[in-house]
Amino acid sequence: MGLIKWGMDGLKKFNMWDVSVLKIYLVLIGTLIGAYFANFFIQNVWTVVAIIVLALIWLLYRMFK
């Protein structure tokens, strides 16, 4: 639990620009992973779409709770 608390404490120090840079970083890492494993993602596109939709539903639930 110490690692999670450490990460949450670090995120509390972020401002809007820091969060923007973090999101850009994560998108770029995701792009690289997707390019490297392109065949896997093409074969499992509906599984990936389902995971994306479930993640979106979870985030919207947490946002408007």
C-alpha cells in the first residue's frame, strides 16, 4: 500500500500542465505498444474495444458519482 500512497501523494502536486504532459506521455507509450503488437490488436480488436468501453463507463461513473 505504500507504493500507491506514494504515487497518489505525488499526483496531488501536479497542476493542469503536468497532467497534460502525463496524458501525452501515456498516449505515446500506447501508440508505441500498439505499433509493436499491431497483429495482436488487429486480431483482438473487439476485445480491445470492449475493454475501452468498460474503462470509459468506469471513469464516467467515478466522475459523476
